Amino acid sequence: MAPSLIADLCERFERNYDGYRSASYNEAQLRQDFLNPLFGALGWDMDNRAGYAEAYRDVIHEDSLKVGESTKAPDYAFRIGGTRKFFVEAKKPRVFVKDDPEPAYQLRRYAWSAKLPLSILTNFEEFAVYDCRWRPVKDDPSKLRRIEYFKYTELTAKWEFLESTFSREALLKGSFDKYAIDKGGKHRGTDTVDGEFLKEIEEWRTVLARNLLLRNKQLTAADLNFAVARTIDRLLFLRVCEDRGIEEYGGLKSLLKGTDTYRGLVTRFQAADERYNSGLFHFNPKEQRAEAVDALTPSLAIDDKLLKEILKSLYYPESPYEFSVFPADILGQVYEQFLGKVIYLKGKTVDVEYKPEVKKAGGVYYTPTYIVDYIVKHTVGKLLEGKTPDEVSKLRVLDPACGSGSFLIGAYQHLLDWHLRYYTEPPLPPQIKDLGGKESGLPPKFPNLGGTEGGLRSRKLPIYQASGGGWKLTLEERKRILLNNIYGVDIDAQAVEVTKLSLLLKVLEGESKDTVQGELKLRHRALPDLGANIKCGNSLIGTDILSPRTPPAPPNQRFGGEQSGPSPQMSSFGGNRRGVHSGGSLSADEISRINPFDWQTEFKAVFKQGGFDAVIGNPPYVRQESLGQQFKEYAKTRFEVYNGVADLYAYFVEQSHRLLKSGGRFGMICSNKWMRADYGGPLREFIAKQTRIHELIDFGELKVFKDAATFPVIVLTEVRDAKEQSFIYAPIKRLDFDSLENEVNTVGQTLDNRAIGGYNWALTGTGELDIIEKMKACGVPLGDYAKNQIYRGILTGLQRGLCD
């Protein structure tokens, strides 16, 4: 039954109908008079009276965010725990919701871009619910994908539907998700925004490569890959910044007028070099940065027609993408797939094909966000407990196979959230309480704070109050956290650039043109240079492979940052050569392909402090035999986990632990085959004896990675002496859980040394382990015992007890 408030709203609308339908009555008035009370009656905290931090408030009012010539961000974003669930787009009552296709297209465009299944379009006179899982097209009729429609005169009758589907309680109980599934969420035909966007940029890559080769015949395959990747990265960066209000909207679109479009594009790229201290735009040789100056792309030629088609496809109404609401992980998901292919020169033409290692691995599989979040929480999150910002500034988090940067984005977001909570939530830092801050609310504005209490380095807290009333970290603080805490390595140069791009966009998330301009006025660049943090190289092979006469160090040298000389992974890589170099030095092509990496040199300051504090990620799953005899010989003398048929991830697990300091946290998702297969024996022994295990979350034969026949396990350990193990083993049996955390708490069981003793592990409950221990004490093989006892039935001896 609808509350009396709803009947009152409907009666008021009916009584003053003509006035509300007049041209003078606008959307802002409609939201204040009718929609805010309506959704408040559905349990939503419309004005953030609970005082949640900006990142966690129930409802975001985005009406002030102008991002297009005739469009804006959705009026309302309704969230649970900071995660968007649905949009509501408001229109003034004189707009015809039922028949006008443009408002429906706008709403579907917002929600599809944000990967939201359902959203609502309303002018209060009319309510329309849309299924937003199909790609919107500007000429779609308004009724397409509309699954519910009713007028205000039916609102009290429809209240049960609204309450059971779109109320805050309905979302918490899962009713919203169930309704979305019932309305076709599992049907074929939906077009995910990441899949469609991947098709788009893959098409750009192909046509750009062909046109570049046609107009610039001197280009090599390496030149083509670099030029195409940088052009796409720069276009997307600036276009996303436009929709977020950081760059002037339509800047790139203005190039549709006139000729010599590429010259105009290069001019805009060079202007961006003045604003952003980023290798993405690095044309000035006077600027000292980690990356080389881009002297190639400014001199190239690209046809106007091709570039204009690409630019036009990035803007409303032709573009179905609303970059201001793109989820943070979409670009990562898209680029993870995008990086699996490379441009090859074939005579006078080009082709785009899967990289050999990707083809052998059966494709590229993006790590689900809930996996990333869980690993980050139980590694980085554990290291943050009880610390101050000054102490946290010394933490170093690494992904040694960073790919498109999904784990580093997750770690960075966790750090941003932690810092904001530290400054704005109870218990408040000493400076805030000393100035009259209340434990139960947000801090007041405090102009000057002296000292360094609470871990502050400056005289001001690095937060400010946004226009909506919530508190945000300053842009300078966001940059500082990124440069201090986040590190990554990948063998693929394009992956490194994509990781940087993703992190730079994350730095600017929630910023505006004003905050960026404020940094420029202070003579600060709006973005940090990540060249010293995210690097290109082979995480498993050191530069000592270039010196064949270097003797190997003992393979069992202790890790964890305690050694006084070079770390073992660097001093011992390369071995006693046993044919590694075939009696001679490596060629330039071989060196380029191997891309050896010297951890000690590249991250000198990190290892001066003992190593990294956390290593996280999803290493590549590649059988080592596909890498050739050279790698096998190399690995044989360098890794304790070596086995002739082991997967590459096994070496990443060992290498990651060797990069950690004592007390460092390790968290990765990898194939679970090592837990049972013969080749995993050395890895099982390494983990059992040289780490302290915290959790093993085994997904058995569940397909965590869509369309991949890889069955993973999450491994969480710590670099400490582990004479007595005590850890959680969680055999996950389903993927339709609400929370991985809750599922682990439900099915997890505490195991000890008995479960991981010996060459094979017995990951089972305490009761079963007791039986196994008794069987071992009998001295009778299990097969013989089964034949003599179980096969003969339940005998008196068995009833008395095993080995009685």
C-alpha cells in the first residue's frame, strides 16, 4: 500500500496540472517538488542526512554536470555501498516521455555506458522503465526496450511494483537483480558496452594501421604499433576528460571542420603536453621524463576522411558511449583484450593477429572486479591497518605482470578510499578533534593546521569540500598517493602505456576543469609522470643473462629483503648457462624479445628499503614448453619451483615472494592445478615451507574467467617464518554468491601443517585429517586398508576404531 505522501503528491500534481505543464516549470523544480519526496519514500537518503562520505552516499545528484551540447549526466544515480545500481533521468512535465525518442535514447545511453541493467525515465506525469542492456541507437523508437510504463494516476496502484523493485531495501535484498534477470537479463542478444567498445577500437586500429602505412611507407611494424596505440590512447584520454568536464567539451569535435585534421590533432596533443606531466604526451625534449620523446607521430600523415569518421563516432548523438559514467574497470577490460593482438607487416599491407603467446593460452581473460577487490583488501588492506598517512606513504605495492592495470587500479582506489576515511570519519585525526571536529560527523573547514600529528606533512589537510557538500582528496594528494605507492612491470610496452593511461584517468576521476586549472596556476602539472613507477621489462629474466660468465648464486638463498647484497632473483638469474646461450652471446633481436629487467637498478629506492610491501596480480598462464628450451635451462638454475612442464605462473609466484620484504603480503589468482598436479610439487613445498599462508580460496572447476577453461585459486600469503601454519581453506562451489567475503566466511575452514605436509596436500577438514593421520600411523597403505576393511563391510574391528 502506498504511503499517504504519494497520494498527496499525485493530488497536488493533478490540482496544478496546467502550471506544471507550462514552459516556466523546469526540471530542477520537478525534482525538488516531486521526485525527491517520491524516492525518499522508497527509502533513499536523498540529501545524505546520514553524513556518509561522498564515495558512499546513497544518491548522487548529477544535474550540474554539463557534458554535451544538448545532454548532461543523469539527474540521479542510486547506489548501494558506493556502487551504482540504476539511474533516474528527469524531464519537465511538458516533455512527452511515452512518444519522444530522444529522452529514451539519452537514458539508455547513460545506463548502457555504465553497465546498468535497468533505469527510469520520468516527468512525474509519466514513468518509463527501460532495459538498458542493449546498445542504443539514435533512431530507436521510444518504446524499444521499454518494459514498464504508467502514469501518475496509476502511481498508488503501481507502488508495490516500485517498492519491491527500486526501493533501497529491494536492492539490498536482491529483488532488483531478480527482476532484471526475469525481464531478460540472461537472454541472448544483449550488447555489453565493453564488448562493443572493443569492436570499435579494434576497427580503429586496423584502419589507422593501413592508412598510416599507405601514407608513410617508411614505417616499420614497431613504428606502426607505437603510432596507432599512442593515437588511440590520446584520443580516448582527451575524450574521456571532455565528458568529465576536465577538458572543454567538443574540443576534438571542432576538428571536423576544415582540412589537415591530423595537424590539428597533433596541435591539441602538444597543448596537452603543457597541461599534463605524462608520457602519454611527451614531445618536448627539454622535459626530463622517464620515457623517450615522441619524435615519430608528429611527422606522420593520416587522411582527413578516416580521422573525421573516428572523431564523429566519439560524440553524441552518433556515439552510444557516455564516458562520464563509464565504470572504472571498462577501459581495463577492453584494453586487456585489445592488447592480445598486434599489427604485423605483410608485404605492402598490414594484418592484426593474436600474439603467439595469447594464441597458445587460448585468449585473454580479464580478472573479475570482485576478485581484484578481494585480493587488494586482504593484502594492501591488511598493511593499512593501524597506520597513519605518513606511514602509508612508505608502502610499495607491485603488480609484476600488470597488463592493463586492473590490480593497480584496484589498489590505488583502495588507498584513495582509505585516506579519505582517515581524514573524514571517526575516529578523527588529532588535528580535527583539536579544532572542534565531532566524532559523529564530518570535519569542519580548518584553514591552517600546524605540526605533523596524525601523519600530516603539510599545514593543511589534503581534502576539500566539494560543491555537493561531501569531502574529497585534493588532486595533489591523489597524485602523491599514486607516485608513492603504486608500481608495475609488464613485458609488453603497450600494456605499460595502457596501465599508465588507466591510472592517469583514475587520478582525474571526479576532478573538474577548475581543479586542473588550479594546479596549473600553482605551476604544477595536472598529472604525474609514471615513468619511474610503471616499467617495461621481463619480470622473470634479469639482465645478468647478458653476461654469460657470471656464476650463479645458491638457488636457496633466503628472500624477504634480508640479504645485504643484490636480491637473489637478480644475482642468480641466468645460471651456469648449460646451453642457455648456445655458446655465444644473445643477438639484438633476442635481447629485444626477452626484454631482461634488472629489479635492483630499476627500483633502487624500493630495494634499499628491503623490497616491496605487497605483490598482487594475475600472472600469465603459459606452459613453459611453449617458451622454448632456452627458458627451461634458465629456469632450472634460477627457481626452486622449477619443473620441466610447469606453467609460467609458478615462477611468478616464487619471484613475487623474492621481491617482497619481510612481512610483505602476497596475493594472486592463478590456476589451481599446482595444488594437485605433479608439476606443482616444488611450488607446494615452496609455499608450505617458505611463506606463512593466510588463505587459499579454491574455485575448483568453476569458470571464474568467462569462456576460459582455467580453474583458479586465490593465494594469500606473507613473507614470514612459517614453522606452524594456520590458514583458511575455502572450497568455493558456486559463483552466484552476493559477496566473496561472505562466501569464504561460510565455507572456509581452518587448516594447519597436517593439510600441507609432504609432497601432496590433503586440503580437508580437521575430522578427515585426524582419520588420515591414524591411517598413516597404521603403516598400512590406504588401498590395502580399503580392500581389507571397507570392501568386506563394516566389521567389528572397524567399529572399534582405526588401527585399534
